[in-house]
Amino acid sequence: MELLQQIINGISLGSIYALIALGYTMVYGIVRLINFAHGDVYMAGAYIAYLIANRFSEETVWRFPLILLASMGGCSLLGMAIERVAYKPLRNRPRIATLTTAIGVSIFLENLVRVAIGPNFLGFPEIITRTSWEIKGITISNVQVVVPGCTVLLVLVLHYVVHKTKAGKAMRAVSFDRDVAMLMGVNVDNTIRITFAIGSALAAAAGVLVGIAYPRIDPYMGIMAGLKAFVSAVLGGIGIIPGAALGGLMMGVAEVMAVQLFSSSLKDAIAFVVLIVVLLVKPTGLLGKVASEKV
């Protein structure tokens, strides 16, 4: 029973990692960029939800979905602004320049929130009234249902967008071959912008859900969460959307089990142990395939 309880806890945490990892893998799949500012977009999503929840504290059935959508919308605009100002001018430059810029954007966002709101931990408002049920010795809270449920819903929406819409078709074309897509009339700039918007919206959703599940936020919360989500994306296969979701769930379960079996001091180290093992055994990730290179 204890093992099953920890797996349920791990699925809740892994669902949050999965949403952040999806943003990483989408951006990498389109522009071959590891956007290390993505974890701080997740942090910004949590703070946007915090500010809205404190301003509109009336308890209604629509409070949670409205705050979630507002945070996702705000971070979509933030993601597009970051792409337009920081990444687009460097698109044809060496990748190390873009990577360094991503780290700079990350530090800028952290310190902007630190100066504007404060460096201290903040208690996240209770936008969902907590209840729990005990089923044969296993305790399940409504939060542990809402978090994976929202993740599944957003993954299904993302799958529909990528595979059933014109914008999704453009994303897949640009991911496969940007130059050929451009020759076929695809607006590459708009496609990249949409990709950043969607990835940032998913990160914002993760920020809201982590505020619900673990009600404490701070300006640096995106650093470790972003690194673990990146590891999740690599674990599943960077650039592969189902792989990011699978990697996030596995990372969450592995972290919770590490705390249960060993020590809470190892919960961060387990992510990097997993990364090293995956890179040694299967560098392309669980669902990744070895890509052939043109010569």
C-alpha cells in the first residue's frame, strides 16, 4: 500500500514535470534550442496566478480555470516576447550564442521578479478547496486528481493542435526541414512564435498546478524544476512530445521513490543520476531514434 501511495504522489509531481518538459521538447524540435529560460517562464506563470488569485479572492467554481487560462495567456505573451527580443536576432548565429542568451534571460526574469515582488517565499492562495478520500488505506486528495487530470487534458489538446491543425502541420514541417518548409510557403517566423507561445502556456499551467499541489513559490523555483524537466525531456527523447510526457512522469515517480527509499537530500540528485544513466545507455532517450546525417 505504501508503494502504491508513493506512486500516486509521484504521478502528481511527474505531471508537473511533464508539462514543463513539453515546452522544452517543442522548442528544441522546431529551432534546436535548449531554452534554459523556460523554467523561469514556469515561475512567472505561478506568480501571475498568485497575483490574480489575491486580487480576485471570491470563491466560485470558475475561479481555478479562469486563473489557469489567464496565467497561460500571460506566459504565452511572455514567451513570444522572449523569442522576438532575445532569440530571433541570433537565429542564424552559432548555437552557443543563443544558449548563453537563454541563460541570461533566465537570470533576468529571476531578478525582475525578485525586485518587483520580493525575494521571500510566498504562500500560494488556496484556489481549490482541498478534500481527500481514503480508499483501502490509500489517501487520495482532489489535488492529486486535478493535477494529472489537467496534464492529460492539455496533452490531448496539444496532440490535437500538432496533428489536426494548420499551425501544427507547419510546426511538423519546420521541425523536419526548415528550408523546405519555407520554400513550400510556410511562415517560419510565425510558426516559431506559435511554438514558443504554446510551450510557455504549458509551463504556466505547470506553475499554477505546482502552486496548488505545493503551495509555496519563490523567484528561483524555476531553476531546479527547469533542470529536472530538461532531464525528463532527454529521458523520453528530446524533440518527441510523447517522450517528454513519459519522461516527466518517470522523473516524478523516481524522485518520490528516492525520498521514500533513501533520503530527501537525494531527491534532486536522482534527476542527474537518471540523466547520466540514460546518456550512457540510450543517448537518444527512451522513445528517440538515431537520426541519419546527410554528408
